Amino acid sequence: MSNDTRERLAPTGLATLATAAAVGGAAVKTFGGKPSAHATVASSVSASGAARFLTQASFGPNDLSIADVQSAGFAGWIAAQQALPLSGSHLDFVLQRTAAIKAQTPPGAVRPREFYESFWVQTVTGADQLRQRVKLALSEIFVISVTNGTVASYVDGTASYYDMLGQNAFGNYRTLIEQVTLHPMMGIYLSHLANVPANAATGQHPDENYAREILQLMSIGLYELNLDGSAKTDGGKPVPTYTHADIAGLAAVFTGFSWYSDNPIATGGTQTFFPPQKRGLSHEAKGPIKPMLAYPIYHQTTAKSFLGVTIPASASPDPQGDLKIALDTIFNHANVGPFIGKQLIQRLVTSNPSPDYVTRVATAFNDNGQGVRGDLGAVVKAVLLDPEARDDTVGVSQTFGKIREPVIRLANWARAFKASSNSGNWIIPTTSSPTSLYQTVLTAPSVFNFWTPGYSPPGTIINGLNLVAPEYQTLDEVSVAGYLNTMFSVLTSGFGSPPAGSTILDVQANYVAEIALAGNAVDLVARVNLLLMYGQMPAWLQTTIVNAVNAIALPNVSPPSALLTTALTQRVQTAIYLTFASLEYLVQR
Amino acid sequence: MSKLDFNRRGLLRAGGALSVFGAAGPFVMQLAAAGVASAQTPSAYKALVCLYLYGGNDGHNTVLATDADSWGRYFATRNAGFDPIALMPVGTPPVPAGSISPVTGRVSVPISPEFWGGVLPITPSTPQPIPAGTNATTRTFALHPFMAPMQSLFNQGRLAIVANIGPMIQPITKAQYLAGTVPVPQSLFSHFDQQGAWQGGTLQASRVGWGGAMADLVLGANGANSVFTAIAPSGGSQPGGLSLYLAGQTARRYSISTGRVPADVIQAVQARALFKAPGGPGVLSGLIQNTGSTSAFANDYAPIVTRSINAAGLVNAAVAQGAAAQIPSAPNYVNPFTGYSIGNPVAQQLEAVARQVAAAGSLGLSRQVFFITLPAFDTHANQNSGQPDLLGQVAQGLAYFDSVLSNIGGVDYRGAVTTFTMSDFGRTFSINGSGTDHGWGSHAFVMGGAVKGGNIYGQYPTLGIDLGGFTNPDMAGNNLVPTTSVDQYAATLGTWFGVSPGDLATIFPNLQFFAPSTLGFL
């Protein structure tokens, strides 16, 4: 499905959907300054302002989405996006791919790469761009990874987990944390699926994995926080939020949950509780895609104390009741707003938000204005509409912004330049190698994600300023070269693998609008500047790229021939590649 | 201006160090770096190779005490759960899949201890003292059944074990730990924080690792090509966890691929033209290294690109010639019991390290620090299907490296290269059903020709949780309270590497609390 048709599903006045070339052409005439807004636009949002907003709120601006934001305004666009239905189901996609693959090669099965295809389909072509971008952000906080072989073996489960994150992107955190907790892929990844109670005779204890990481990474973090995200201190030292005793108490809550079954059986040779890889049992097909079930006989009944709450010992096990107490307790901890809010700011806008920015977002978490705590839609809105996020003068700030995530860079290309998939399946295999993008969705090396929110690179200016740059954690001499080589290859020959029977890579851009401008290097660079750098490319860089473009002579032939098209295309490739390569692009501000 | 300010500025000038650390950077390391760079004149090549086991290796199933008293509590505690992880006693024959084990009465499957047979006995050259709580006249030991190549290295005297080691601030007893009267590292049991404690110790607050701090000291001696002082081969297709270890005040981790061509060359910079624009590659080269941005993020990105460009040609040429080009390829990992074979990431990374060792002479390098990694030791569940193959990869990888180093261009490099393990933490003594949880103390390995191998250093602890009247002075709850500090371990390695006692005291300010300051395995 083409980019354009999906985009047109957005609830936008058709009047603003001018042709791509017209919007681009009209918006980019100014050289060295901000492009002027399109003439037909009603809101006060400039094209460059819209592009910058979309750099934070989507997988990258294109002509249509810029026009949408200019038409609806920032808040209007967010409201429209949050009202959009999900643009697709990753689960349906991998199930259809499974059927197709099995039809061709009967024993065939889907692999993680078919989920990656689904990721790219929705990421590039989904009309629900805000949801897509928040979904990726959530996947880097509530981490599962197909580097775990068991998770990788359930591509349907992996797809359903990513669907679940998308479904909850604007919902309530309390619902999200429960669905994360009960998702069987999280149950496998952090091993609370088939967790069993303590045994006093042997000293056996419940698995503490999920209990620890839900607190450390997904809700409250290691230290008590102020509303502005800073750590509370006692005698100069940060105050821990929990001790090992809290972990042990909470671990006992997460016992007795395992595979969904229409007919759950707790014991005996046909029991459905224990993992199939050990017992040789196969759970039913719905197991990997349905929330885990409680199996009360495997739930610990002793008293459980955590975070200042004690669930008393009980004669009969109550896994759901205990889970509710635990998740309510976590949800109501004062840390969640600043802890989750700050990470969403870091994922979408800037690595080092001011304390006031964090306070405003955390306040929105604590109360959406209607007395509701945990409204993620309100949190996302607060992140993106914050004056600090919307201040377009930070283009010269030393510390505002963040290094763009590698997969988002590739998505920027695909969206800005109207890439389409010849097969329709967006056949883009793993991009995890350091000689590629060093990142693929849901493939973090551990539950600590590709990078941690507090990462401050050794020996850098950022470090010297006591600031953080999470995405810097995957930069090294190999991966910086890998990115530059990958984008060079993208600009030269497209991306992905060729579909069966073809030699052409599956994902190809459409540079018609750029080629139309390429006779004038200034116009061409202005358009690339708008689409990739929201019109804030420094003047020296514009000059550098304009000169590089002009170095490619246009053949003086009449009438225009293929020779001219080739030269114009080379000009377009040069302008786009140099922009993607520039450090100014790599920092989103 | 205070006296300290004056000293700092003077030394920065003298050392030519870049003042990129800002006010937050501790100046003490810069003092040390400048002091030693001139004094240290290594006469021969030496390298330290850290093998980091990400996730926290279960030391209890890696180095085992097999005397009857220790084994009894080990077996009773771990032969439990729905997927027991207790290994089989020394001498137990492997039980074929489908047959019943006379030891456990359970049916053997290829991912059960019954299938692997008994643990592999080792005898330390110095008998271990009997710790309080252990009822034995002689302590006997063994390795996991997947570690036969390391049993062999131990017996040949090139592999040592350091027992019950962990990050500590001061020596601490179980009682002190439980009472909270002696400080302990922040956030024990947290992966990220304990990775920092192992790799950086007190330096982690300033984002420096002790490998990097030692690299700082030898940058001067390494001369023009000092960019290759601290090297990390990529661990395969995924970024690693926290890799603080190689970060110095001045020294930077230099990353290479594990393939025969270590540096990924930026093609468009090397090209004759960029999309037919003859000046394009030059323009590209300039703007990807530009440090004149208004953004600190951009200016911090540029030096990596510059290192990447400048070093690529040098290192690729250096390993393409002489002994470096002759390093034998890393063999696949073969499961010793099923024959299942896959690539061995440990051996692949060590192959890349061996090429660098072989090329060091041609690059004028006399000291190097390497950091390689193996993930997935966080065996909360299904430990039987996870940890054994990882230990097997470590064992086969180390044996390969030992063999390669024995003959690099006709020279035996084993005495010049010391390889050692680190991991986030040990794991709980008791089982959680099919795996184990985060602990504290654990056991580590050191390999090399300079190593006084065949021995166990530090006190191997009493095993067992407090249960049924038994009280273990070495375990708090489920966790070993360490009796040897990471600082002592690192100081032993550093001393061999040529780091002076004064510099060690600077890098490891808590070393003064531990005696002896070095452990004698080198």
C-alpha cells in the first residue's frame, strides 16, 4: 500500500492536500531562513514548525503530514491522531505471512523478520503516526527482545506484544502495566511465566526477575524522585525506593501465572502450566497471544510485603487479587509520573529536559485535568505541546535535543521520499549489525534496552556538563561507519532485500518532487532541509551542500534526455545523502 | 587559584591532555596519567583481556565444592524445583536420553544434568583452608561438565580460580551486612549498577573504567598509534550492555569488527566521487567530522567518526600482513554431549584480539587492554538450557586462544597476554523452580602463561543457606558475602601489567582497606 493513500486516511481538510510538489515548492523558497508557511494554511503553524513537530511526534515529516499539522495546528493534530483507529495489526500481518509462506513451502514458518516487515509497514505507511512513534518509545521502556530464543520462536506473540503497546499508547498506564505484566512474551522474557511459590523445606524461592525489573525499569526506578525527576537525597545520597526484601515480597505476587488455555489444567500429565520446551507439552495456539491465566494452586499464600504494603497470608490463594494490590501500589507510587514522563520526553524530544518540563509532564500523569491519573494520551500531549518542546529557537542550543535513533533515521528517509515496497511486504531484514543500523525493533540486548536513560558517554562535552546522551551508547567506530555506509547504499539502490524473482531491492524511494527542483540547487537543498531538518539546517551546511550539488553539471541537451534525468538524480542523491550524513541532521533539536 | 587548580592546569599542559572533562572530571587520574606516561618504559609487550559475562554467571554451578559436607547441601538445595539444576557428583556416568538416572530417579533429557554426567574434578595446588561452617578435613573441587577444556588448562597450570569475589567498599562480614554497619556498593543485585561496580569501581561515578584508567597510563608509551590501546571487538550482531571498562580519562574504547577486516571503512569517503561529484567525498569527510556545531551532541559525535576514519586504514593494513594474517579461524562451538554446533562468539572475538596482538609490534604498541563479552548469563529460568552452552563457549574459546597465543609467528605470546573473567554478580544458592536470581559474590577465572595456575586464590566459602538449624557464616540469605574484593583482583592484574602501587592506590582508593592488596596469581 502506498504511503500517500494511507496518509489520506488522516482526518484533514482535503483543501490542504495540495500536490506534493506544490507544497514543497511553495514552502522552501527561503534560503538561509525559515521557510514561509503554505499560502492556503489556516493555522499559524509554519511548514518548518510543523516539520519539527513531526520529527518529534512521528517517524518523520512528509508533504502530507506537514500540511495536516499546518491545517489542524499542533493540538488539533494530536487530538485527531489520538482519535484514529489503529492502522493495522502486526499479529494479522504475521499470521497472513505465515499462511502465505506455508502455502509456498509447507513446513515453512515465520521468523522474526516477518515481524520486522510488519514494523516497517506500519512505521512508514501508518496514518496513526503518533501512535507508531509512541509505540516504539514504549517498546524501549517495557522491553522484550527476540534475542531471547524462546521469544523469537513465537513471532505471533512478539507481534501481539507490539500491538498491545500500540493499543495502550494513549490509554491508561495502569492498564498498560497490567497487560505488559500478563503478556506471555513478557512472561517468557522476564521469566514469571510458570513462576512457582517458595518451598520452605528446600529454600526454593520465587523467581525475582520480573519483580525487580518492573520496579527498576518500568515504573518507579531505583531512587525516590521529586516531581521534577531529580532524586531525593538523604545526607547527600539518593534514597532507594526499595530493598531486596521488597523484591522478594513482590516476586511472591508474580507466582501462579502461565499460558492461556481454553481449558487450563493445573496438574498431571496434560497440565498447561509449565513451559512446553521443558515438559514437551504444546500449549494451544492462542497461548502466545492471550494474557496469561492465573493457576491458583501455584500462587504463594504467605504474607507478601513490598513498598510499604503487606498482603496478609491467606488460606486460599488469590493471584488476581494480589496482582491488583501490587499493580495498584506500583501505579500510585509518586515516582511513576516523573520516571515514565521523563523517559517519554527523552524518547520523543530531548535527552535532558529541564526540571520544569519534567514537572509539567509528571503533573499531567498525576492528573489529566479531569482527575484521572496515568492518562498516557494526556502525557504524550504534554510532552509534545510543552513550551520547551515547541520552542523553535533551540536550533542553536548547545544541549537541547537528542541523537536520532538509527531506525528512525531510516524511517525519515522512507517517509520523506515516499518510499514504497514493491512486494507490499517491506522486506527489510534485521538491521542489528553494527555495520548496518545497530538497531532493530524489539531486539535490545537486554531488558536495559539498547541504551539506558541515564547514559552519559565517557570523556565527552555532554559528560562534562553532567548531562546524558542515551543513544550515544551504541555509537562506536564501527557503527558510525555502518550508518554512513547503510545510507549510502540506501541512496544508491534503495533498501531491503529483493522479493523472490527480482533483483531490485524491495523498498524504493520516489524522488520525483526532488528531481523537479534539482535544476536549482538552492531549491533542492531547501526542500531537503524542510523534510529532514525542519528548515533549521545551518547556513554553512546549506552552502556546503548547494556547492556539492552544483558540482554535478547538468548536460546542456535539448530536448531533455535520460542524460539530464541521471544528472538531476545524482544531484538529489548528493543533497539527501550529505544531509543524512551530517552531524547536524543526526542531532534532533 | 588554589594549589590544586594550579597543579591541574600545569599537568594538563604537560601531558597535552584534552580538557574535555569539564569541571566534573576528577583531576586525580590526570595527575596519575601525566606522572607515569613519562616514567613507564615497558620493555616488552603485555596485554590484558577481559572476558565479561553479561547477566551474572551462576558461580555455584561453575566452580563446585565436592567434599561430602559441601556437596550435600548443594545437592539438596539445587536438586529441587520443577526443573532441578543440581549437577551430578564427580564420576557419575552420563545417562542416555530416555533412561532413568540412578542418582535422581528422573528420566534423562539432553538439557538435564543427568545427561551430562559428573562434574569435572580439579585439585588446587595449595589446599584450601576449611572455612567455618564446613565440616571437612580436605576441601575438593570440580568444574561444570561443559568445561573440560578449562579443566585441562587448570591442570596444565595456565588457569587459576579466584573464589568468592565481588565488589566491596570495605571488608564485610555477614553480620555487618545484615546490620548495615559497613557500606556496600550502591544497588547491589541491579545488573546495570553492578556492571558499573565491576568495571569501574569508585571510578564509575566519573564514567571511567579501570581498564581505561590503566590504558591512560600507557598511552604515551604506545606512541603515535595509541588509539589502539583499548580495543573492544564487537560482540556480534548486538550492542553489549554497559561497557564502561575501557573508558579512560583520555583513553577511548576503539571498536573493531570480528571479521578479518577489523575496521568498517566509510565507503563514500574512500570513493573517487560521490554520485559523480568529484569533490563529494572531501565534502562528506569534512562535514561528518565537523566539531564547530552549536550542538554538544554533534561535537561529541564527530570524534568517533574521526577515529573511525583515521584508524581504519592503519589497522586494516596491519592485520593483513605477517603473523596477524595467519591467525587461525575460530572454530565453531560444539556441544560436548550432543554435538550440536554453532558459531562461538567468545572464540570469534578472541580471534580478533589475537590479530591485534600479532599486529601490535608493527603498530608500535607495547601495552593493550581488550574487552570482549558474552551475554545471556541472567539465567532466571531454564538455566539447564542456557548456562551450560555458555560455559562451553567460554571453555572452548579460552582453549582456542591459549593455543593461538602459543605460536604467533613462531613466538609464544601466552606469557604476554593475561585473560580474565568478570560478571555482574553471582546468583542465589537456592533454585527458583528452574533457575537462579541475582546474588553478590562469585568465582572468576584468570588464564595465561604468566598465571600461577592450577590453584584457587581467596577463600572458597561455606555453602548452604540457613536452614534446618544450619547457619552459614558466608551467606546472607541466598547470597555469598564476598571475601575477596574486585579491587584486589584488578590490582593483581594491574601490577603484572606494570601499574605502580601509587597509581593503583589512585585508581582503587578502597584498595587500602584490603590485605593483601594483590592476590598472588600472577
